Amino acid sequence: MTVGLRLDEAVWGLLNQALQLYGGDPRAVDHLRHQLARLEEPLRIAVVGPWRSGKSTLLNAIMGEEVAPVDGVDGSTVFTWYEDGPQPSATAYSTSHPPQELAIAKSATGMRVDLVGWRAGELRDIVVQWPTRTLRQVTLIDTPATGLDEQGRAPVMERVLRDADAVLYLTRDGRESDLRALETSRESAVGQAAAVNVVMVLSRVDETGGGRIDGLLTARQLARRQQRDPRVNALCVQVVPCSGLLGLAGRILSESDYAVLAALARVARPELDPHLLSADRFVRGELPIRLDPGVRAALLDRLGLFGLRLATTLVRTGCDSRAKLSAELIRRSGLTELRESMARSLIDRRDTLKARSALAAVEALLRAEPVRGADELLGRVEQILAGAHEFRELRLLAALRTNRLGFDTELAAEAQRLVGGDGIGLAARLGVEHDATVQRLWEVAAEAQWRWRKRAEDPLLRLGQRRGAQVVVRSCEGMIAELAEGGR
């Protein structure tokens, strides 16, 4: 959307100015050229969180296939990159050897990569190419567990902030240590002005409330409370609860899995429920039906106790086919909401987030290696941040989701739509049919601009509401300008 100089155009110009400034420094030039190349690459989304937060499971659920984790890695320093490719492959990058192709083994639901022979700490990155539609627009990065080193630094988060454009931060409950890890992203001018690239995921929500069936409802309530917390809201654009295990189980559920679950569901609840109280009872106990221990263990590994309870309940109450049960497991897992949040908050805004990454890289270089003219270029970074309407839209969306501004439901929904919360195309922003004429788009945009300008200038409204309305007005101006240039 065009409002003055586009953000991506301004950032492209900034990078070229920096190239001229650091022309005599080959390392800095390579770094800046890499940032220019990144502007044309798919969006990089890092899946980040503490130990046992469910990163690899959630990554698999998003892709719909069991590809992560890569087996045999000590996990202390290795970043595993999942990107689109014509055929499955894996390449290891170490600190002391040239890149090495790895042998992979495909399975019915994904693949496995074994790293026999690699020493602990020797690997830095593994790049996995996997042909799937999910990876056509994004590169997903599975990261080591976050934490502080002996010097009190957070090396994983530091590298994530350098290499990724956006973050899915997984946490069990948004505890203090997680917020401190996220706050490292606000130590720069870019981080403070544009904290718009993080979605917090309340993970493993199937374990909330002791694994009870209503645990997912409890997790959604917790997510709403977290989103209203000013400290959390300042660090992320949305809080979404999601059970990666349940979502993955739904996406790869087989007919044989369904047959076993249907057989279990036919057992009366008073007979079956005692066997679903613990993993040991389910795997080793004498079930009311004959079921091989290996099949039991595989089903438990795939669904967990909560998933087994939920799946058998769903079959009893109407999910009478694999397709129906799969869809309901995915819906209840929260995976659908998470994928929608990723699409609207991150993927649809990929150009904005990639521009943000470039701004952060230039700022870091200018501060770490100041040269003559660096102060002027830092001023240019701050000028771009202050004038970037794209960042204002994302911040307004975050405020609207928590109702911080106090707009009524109808006004909040309209504002969200106009600033791109329901899609960034003109028709989606204006709420009209996809094939609407230019004249129709123009009329709706002009009418919305007039109505929201009245709110922006209304002295009876609170300051926050007037400022929010100003952002909406500028979005409308951008749409009108784009239509004037021949856009749709």
C-alpha cells in the first residue's frame, strides 16, 4: 500500500547508502549485500522457546508432516532450517568442515535424518529441504532451547534476532523468564519502535488443567488474560494457545489409527476411563479389547493421554469417520487459529517484517562499527521507523485485539479490517467482493476515510482513540493513492 515512500523502498535505499559508507570493509559489504538478498527471500520464522516447550512438535504440526527434530544433534547450538525444495534433502554446516550432504530416510508421515559421527558442538546449521506448500512462502527455523549462558547472555535469542524475520515464541504459561528472553528484542531502536514480529504461543495446552477435556478452554482464557497484560502486549502482536501434539495427530491421522480409536470408543466409559489415567495403565494394563502393546505405545506417543481421552469422546459423540475426527482434533488443538495468526500477522506482512530485519541489521552495524557518516545514517534509520505506516498498522492491530482503545465491537472490527487485519488486499481491507470495480473500491475507501477522519478530529474522544483513528485514515489514504496509481 502506497503512503509516501514505501517502507521497502526506503529500506532498499538505506542499505545502498550503507554499502557506500562501508565500501572499504569487505566483511561489512558482504553482510549488507546479504541483507539486500534477504529482501527477496521467503519470510524466516523462528520457532523459539525453553526446553521441552514443544518446538519440534509444533513445527511438524504446521507443516503437517513428521520432519523435525533431526536426530542425533546435541541440541546446544544447532539451528535447523526447513525450506522448500524439489525433493527431500539435508545439508550439514559445521564450524570447521565444508557443507556435507546427509543421508535421509523417508517414512510414511515424514523423514528422519541421523547424524552419526558428528561430535557435540561441531555443527552450526542443518538445512532441510522438503517439498511442501507450507514452505513456499516461509522458511521455518527450529532453534535450541533458550536460556542464559555463564555471562548472563542469551545466545540463542541473539542469533534469532539476527537471522529470523519473525518469531513464534513458545511458553507454557508466559512466565517471567520467558518475558525476559523476549525483552532482549527491545534493546535496539528498531526493537523498541517496531515490536511487531512476535507471536506468543501458549504451547502444550493439552496438559493445562491436569489434562482434563476442558483444558483447551482454560488455555484460551489464559491466552486472553496474557494478551491484556501490558508487558506481554508490548512484546508480541498476539497470544495464541495451541497443542502441537494434538494438531499434528489430527493432520497425520491414518485410517488404522481411526479404527483403533473407534474400537476403544465402543468400550463403555466406566470400563475404559480407568485405563486412560496414566501411560503405564494404557500401555501395560489389560484393556477391555485386544490391542497389541506396540500399537498402544504408538497411539499414546501420537496423541498423548489427553488426546486419547478427547479422541474417544469425539468418536462417541459423532465423529464417525477419519476425516471428521481429524478435522475436529485440528480445530480443538488451536492449530487453525495459530496458522491464521501466522498468515495475517506475519506472512501477509512479510515485506514489512523483512524490511524491519534489514533496519535492525543496519542499526547493529552502525552501532558496532561506527565510521564517519554513521550518525547521519542512524538518523535515517530513526526517520524511517518514525514514518513507517506499516509498523503503525501492526501496532494498532495489537491494540485492537486487546480492546485497549475502547472502541465498540463494530468499530473495532471495521478498524481491524481497514488496516489489514483480515487481509492486506484492497478488497479485503474494504470488505467488498473480490472482483469489485475500481469505482466501487474508490467509493468505499473515500467514504471510510471521511468517517474515520471525523473520529480522528473529534475532541470528545480519548487521545488513544483519536490516534488509532488517524492510523485508519492514513490506511484509507494509502488505498486511495494505490487506486489512483492503477492498483486493485
